Amino acid sequence: MPAPSSTSATTPKTQLLKLVTDSLRAGTLELPSLPDIAIDVRVAISQTDLDIDDLVKLIQQDPGLSTYLLKVSHSVHYSRGNPVRNLAAAIRRLGLNAARDLTASYALKTLFLIQDPMVKQSMRDIWRRSVYTASLAHVMARHCGFDPDRALLAGLIQDIGALPLLANLKDFPSLCADKNTVTELLNDFTGKISGLVLHNWRFDEELILVGLNRENWMRDKGPEADLTDLILVARYHTYLDESSHKKLPQLSRLPAFSKLGLEEMGPEQGLAFLIEAKQEISELRNTLL
């Protein structure tokens, strides 16, 4: 009688993880690609002899991106009370670094629009939390001495590692039927794979650390707050209205919270200035969703 195969002796979750990790080691894992427009804009802005008109022509090739940047330039954070008349004026108002990071933020959304019915809802839920985290981080950044647009981008990229996991679920239909197992899988491994994807995209170490530590609540690296700390506290706030919040450590116990020098209204309310900025946060979320 033949010995049972290792495949039959393992769970679908274990098989999926082995598939992903083996592919990682072999370099054959199909990682998501950052859309070309985000790469092209990043390259263009890195040029010392950049001509704004050339950048405008590049961005205008994507009408959706052009509309998005115009819309953001009219938001509460950037608006000076008068609307800009064209894309060139919008880019000047935003600044080149903000335009670069906002372009990447816009491009990320397309990666979460996989139409496979087995993972579509999971993708949508992940993107919604990323958007909420990013919007909160954008507002928090101004209070904590960070670049708001970099914080926005960091909030959006932290969950990118979920894409390879969900993309391979199609080969394990029994997993798709078990929502709790999928949630557990994503919670345990999204951070590690996010770090790999961001490294593959040649993002800098600061942003890679954000992905690696997406829910590492008790992370405590050095005495000074960094971008990862900011994103952790922002992400924590996305759980306040959910029952799963009860399973998290108290906000005041998070090392990130202490380093940022913030004050909470209470364990259920979170940070006062986030409540006061509710309209701005809502506006940002609507722009990104």
C-alpha cells in the first residue's frame, strides 16, 4: 500500500503557503506590477531638468489620473479658496513630490480591481481599509511632523502583499469557502509579502518597513517615532468601530502611540483631532475609493 502523499496530509492553507513561499525562493512568484504611469511619473520627476509642461503631457495620457490630481488639488488640505484652471496649475499647487506620491496612490487602486468572484470582496475590503488608514495617516502626519502625502502612500501600500496570496486562492476553492481561514492567512503573511513586493518595486527602506510591520502593534524600534509608527496608529483607528477592536491591545499601550506624543480621548473614541477632521478624512476616502 503506497504511503500517503504529503499533499494529502496537509491542509489547503499549508499547501497555499508552501506554493507562495517556494515561488518566493525560486523567484517565480508572480508579483503585482506597479502600473506604468506611476513608474513613468516617478522617473520624470527624478530628472534634474524636468519641464513641467512635459510632465503635464505625460500625466494627461491618463485622463483618470489627471482628474484625480485636479480633484486632490481642490481638497481641504491643498485648496487656497480658489480652484486651479488646469493640470499644470494643479501640479504646481501640489508640488512635484506630492504629485509623484499621489500618482502612485492612484495607480495602486487598479491593482485591487481583480474581478475574480472568489476574491473580489476580499480585495475590496482590503482596499477600503488601506484607503481609510491612508486618509487617517494623511491628517495625522501634519500633527506629527511627517509628510502627509508620503503618509498617504504608505497607508495605501501596506496591504499590497495580500495580492499574491489572493491571486493564488483560485487553486484552493475550499479555502475561499472558509472566510475565517482566509482572514487568518492574510493577517499572518500579508506583511512579509508586502515587504517583498515593495522591495521588488524598488521602494525605499522606510516604506518597506511600513509593509513588513502593518499590524505589528507592539513594535518598538528606537526612541524616535518613524513612518511605520504613524501608520500603525492610523490603522489601529480603522478598527475602532469593529468588534475585532476588543482583541487589540489598548491604544495607549502601543509604543508607537507613546513615541508620537499623542493624547487619546478614550479607548473607544481615539484621537480628538481625527474626530475634528472627520470631513477632511471622509473627503480623502471618497477621492481614493
